[in-house]
Amino acid sequence: MNIKKNLGIILIVLGALLLILSYVCSLEDYNFYNFGALLIIIVGIVTHIYVTKRS
């Protein structure tokens, strides 16, 4: 598994899992937690686009 090629997808899935975890554990009122997960998803999308265009 080439980690560089899949880094964007891994970050997107990690951010989504954090959002699901925040819903299950009733953390949806903590804005910094949700903003962090959203930021990870956005960085994952940008990283995926950059790596895909580059290769």
C-alpha cells in the first residue's frame, strides 16, 4: 500500500470517523472538536487532489 497515494483518503475517513464519534458520544456541542474534524476532511480533500494531479 502506497501511503502517499492514499493519504488524502485516509484523512477524509479519519475526519468522518471523528464526526461520527462526536455524534455517538454526544460531543456535537463542542465546536472545536467538530471544527477540527472538518479541517481534517478539508485537508484530506486538498491533499487527495494535489497527489492525484501530481502523479
